[in-house]
Amino acid sequence: MRTPVIAGNWKMNTDAASARDLVAGIGQAMAELNGVEVGVAPPFPYLEMVGRELGNSGIFLAGQDMHWETGGAFTGDVSSAMLLDVGCTHVILGHSERRHGWGETPEQVGKKVVAAKEAGLKPIVCVGETLEERQGDRTKDVLLHQAEAAFAGFSESDLAGLIIAYEPVWAIGTGVVATTAQAGEAHQILRAWLAERFSNSFAESVRIQYGGSVKPDNAAELMAVDGVDGALVGGASLKVEPFVGILRGATSS
Ligand code: 13P
């Protein structure tokens, strides 16, 4: 039985005051929520403050990205050690806004996964196809290429605790959500690949989140899909009410 994991990816949103309110509101709701792991990924400048506010709420703190190098002349980047220093336990890697917005390649994502694991950060690795790739019947190829590049060279023990987020690019921030059949199929493709590449028991242990226009009114249905183990939430994670609604949806499914 995999515990669902739901994380709010705040992207380049919020300000310090609303971040504080958001964390307080989610923290309050945690008392009534059982059987779901919860995390937030604030923008870099707010990580330390949010980490402090999270206190011992049990909510984990994640970076939204990091460089694979441990330090050096990389203007605008942050390292794994810096994320650890401010209290992160997790880091989102390979988000489509990095891949497609900044031209990050599957191989670069792979280097980041290696660096995160070496540093002791738990990566949440995003994979997903564009609309054009889906329409061209290339979803499976794209997912497997991204997975292969991200996890090449690892053994299953190296990857213990891994979280994958299936985020179809066409569903991100669009209000268009994957159908339960589309989500189920993509998750099945990824889990079957994990079983083949590593082992059945490893594949069964990996949590695969769905991300893309998750809202309180579709969360329970998505979480109930076989193989969907939580969600990576963008827009609906920026306010207490919808985010807590999604958390409740995960516990009821
Ligand atoms: P939305 O929930 O806003 O579609 O964003 C999803 C996402 O990109 C989470 O990482």
C-alpha cells in the first residue's frame, strides 16, 4: 500500500505574507488528515522562512529545481547543499516549465537526479508529453526516454524513496485535466518500465503523482485511479481552501 503524496508547487507565485498565511492554513488542516504525505515547494527566496513556519507540522519542504554541480560560477542557480541548508528534504526536478521553458534536456535532468540523490535530497522527477507528442502517438516514447535519461545508471537501492510526477504538458495550467483513463495508462507505462528496468517490488514501491489542473472537484476521482499515488498541484495549491480540498480528496479515495 503506497501512501499518497501531495505537493504544492508554488512556481513563481505568492509573496512572503501570503506564503505565511498559506502555510498556517495548511498546517491547521493537517490535524484532520490521515494517510497522506504533504509538501510545499515555495520559490527559493521564501524557502527558509516557509521552513521555519512549517515547524513540526509534518509538511515537507521542497526546492523547485537545483543545479547538478555542487558550486561555482552559475548565476541564478542553487545547489543541493543550499537546499538542504534551508531545510529542504525534497526537490522537484525536470518540471516541464524547466524542460520546455529553459530547454533543459532529459540528460541534464538525469545529472540533477544523481546530484540530488548523492546529497540526500529526495527527488520528485517530472515527466510528461506535449500535446503535439500525444497527438503524434509518441506519449510512451517520450515518457520512457525521459525516465531512462533520469534514472540511467542507478540501482533500485539508490532510488529508494523516489517520487515521479506524471505531468502531461497540455494539462498544466490549462484547466484541461487528463481523463482517468489517460492518467491510468501513463502511470501504467511508467510502472511497467520500472518493473522491467529494476524489479516488480521496486516498481510497486515507487509513488507516481499526477499533475496538471488538479482541483478539489477532480482530485478524489484522479486519486482513485489505479496507480495514481497523489498529485503535484500548481494553481490550486496557492490558496488554503482548494489545496486542503485536494488533500481531503486524496484521503477519501
Ligand atoms: P497546475 O495545477 O496549475 O495545472 O500545475 C501543475 C503543475 O505544473 C505542478 O507542478
